[in-house]
Amino acid sequence: MPDRASRTHHDQMNIALIGTGRMGAAIAELAHPEHTVVARFNRLNPLTRASFDGMRLPDVAIDFSSADAVAANVDICSQLGIPVVVGTTGWQGNRASVEQSVRDANGTLLHASNFSIGIAVVRQMLRTALPSLNRIDDVSVRIHDVHHANKQDAPSGTALALGNMILGGLDNISRIDPVDDPDSSAHDAIAITSDRVGDVFGTHSV
């Protein structure tokens, strides 16, 4: 097994980038020059257990690939002892098995549907507002997400995460309802609508 790369500075990291689409390209741009992308993987050059043969292991792998690739990517990284950060969405149906594979390998996994500061602020605002909103009988909720045309999942993982957070905080809301027309949803449902257009990185409205 290859050795982990030693850092030349306490803040500098060697990164393996899994997924070279829009988010992968953005991460690579943001990483330079403080950090170094030492390996890049995508559908044409998929991550395998042999990918790091002959080189030192990176400090971290960052996965913005596709939902169907996450489980295998995380398992390989965990087996090799590479901490992995997953920002890919749409794989959460396999979350239990993925997390179990990480535990079995004594690995490290950090995942979130959205790492942006803006969404963290929205979540904190919801935590503050939901107890008060729950005392109101007539509350209806709509969520709308807009992303670039190449995004594969709809609704977005962030929209679903926000919906589940609201669902857990309002007694009169019983389900999440991804729809094309929000007016078609029942009053006790959170209507989630989505648009996939242009080059939009991602916006969410609650």
C-alpha cells in the first residue's frame, strides 16, 4: 500500500479529486495555490484500488462525482486509509451501507448535501423559526431549487434535506411532495419544485 503524503506546511493538503465536472473544476481552482490536486478521477479515468500505486497517498479525497459511483469510491478510499469528503447528492438511499463500509475499514467520511455558508445560515434560521411556526395551525411550505442543466438529480439533495428538516419541526406537515406544480400539493405536504437551466450553480428558496 502506498504511503500517505507528508505535508510541507501545516495547512497545505494534497487532494485527490473524484469528479471533474463543474464542482470538481471549481474545487481545483479554489485549491490552488495553497493546496495541490495530485490526482483526478472521472468516468473515463475511474478510481480503483490500484490508482495510487507508485505514489504517496493524498491527504484527502473530495468526491463530486455521481450518485452511482459514491459507494465504490468511498469504499476504496476507506480501504486505503484516505479520508473522503462527499458533496455528491442522490446516493443517500445507500447511506447506511456506505457508512457501515467506512466503519468496517476504520475510515473517515464527511458528507453533506450542501457545504455552503448560505445554506448553513438557512438551516440555523429554520431551527430558530420552526418552534414558533409550529404553534400556527395554518402553515404551508414550498421549496424551489434551481440548478444548472447538467445536474442529474431533482429535487436537489439540499432541497430534500431542508424539506426533511421542516418536516421534523412542523406537526401539521406529514410528507414531502416533489411536484411540477406546487398548487397540486395537499396542504399537509411540502411542495418541492425544481428547475434545471443554464449554468446556475444552485439556488434554493423556502
